[in-house]
Amino acid sequence: MQIEISKIPVPEAYQWIVSLVAPRPIAWVTTLSPTGVVNLAPFSFFNVFGANPPVVVFSPTLKRDSTKKDTLINIEHHGEFVIHASTEPDIAAINASSASLSPETSEVDYVGKETIPSVLVKVPRLAKSPFALECKLRQIVPVGNGPISANLIIGDVLMIHVDPAILDKHGKVDPKLLRSVARLGGEHWCRSTDLFQMERPG
């Protein structure tokens, strides 16, 4: 089977890509609206892309009507955001926070979460999260135009908050304690419970 992207509808191309490139980690992102409303939304087009400086990238694609999502608008305005852990205990809230709400309605309140002040950015962070990454915008890279086109948010990580409860006896993150979840295609998700270890070649 071969699929030439230019010959299929955009939503169909989207479904193929997200089903094949999986699992995808989820950035659970808080931002501030221009009027000060705290937005909370999940994005599975996300990863870390460097360590010097630590850089994360995620993409709030345009909506299917080609308008911008609140997260993109908020970051354009304030230039700051906080990325939180997406873990199994929060899976229902993560999913619920993807609902289409008005810009003046806070998903934090909608899903029953609480926030506390961040240290280096004005955007608040979730009060209870295994980790939180305070980030400052480095660059926004629009890719394409129209429905589901990408907007790469490139951010520098300024501060890391880590709950000691996810650390092993050596002070390192234990993935069995972190319990990350990720997105697959369609309505499928996965848990990071089937783990194995391999040493890298010397």
C-alpha cells in the first residue's frame, strides 16, 4: 500500500500520520490569556529537542476552521508557558482539558485542578504534578496554512519542578513511578507500564 499525501484530504493524512508515528508524549500546557485567564490544554505533537540550552517543541495546530487555538494566541501575547507531566492518574483530566471552551473559561477550573505561582514565568503551574517545566518562548515557526497546519512553539526550559515521589533511591526519575501516558492514533492511548532496559553500545 502506498499513500501519496497530495492526493488525499488533510484529515485523512492527519489520521495516517498520528496513527503511524506513535506513541507520542503529551505536553499538558498552561498559558495565560491576554485577559489573565489560565488555559490548560494537552498537545501530543511534543518532544524535547536539545539540552544546551534545554529546548522543548510542541505544536498547537490550527483548528479545522483554520483559526488559532487559545494556547497559540496566549503564547504569542505573553511569550511564556508551563509544560506538565501527563500521567495515568490524570488521564481523565488531560482528556477533558482538550474540550473546546470559550477563551474566558479556564480549563483548570473545568477539570477541577488548582494552580500555584511559577518562579521565573508569570504563567501559573499546576499545584499537583509529578513535574513542571517553566518555559520562555524562543520562536514560533508556522508550517503550512489552513486546517490542522502546524505552529511549532520552540521554548527554552528555565526551571524544572520535580516531585520527589517519582525519584528512585539514587535521585533519578523512575519511569515506574512517573507513570507517563501517551497518544496513539484515533481514540487510543497507552501507558508506560511495559518497560525494559538496554545498555547503549560503547
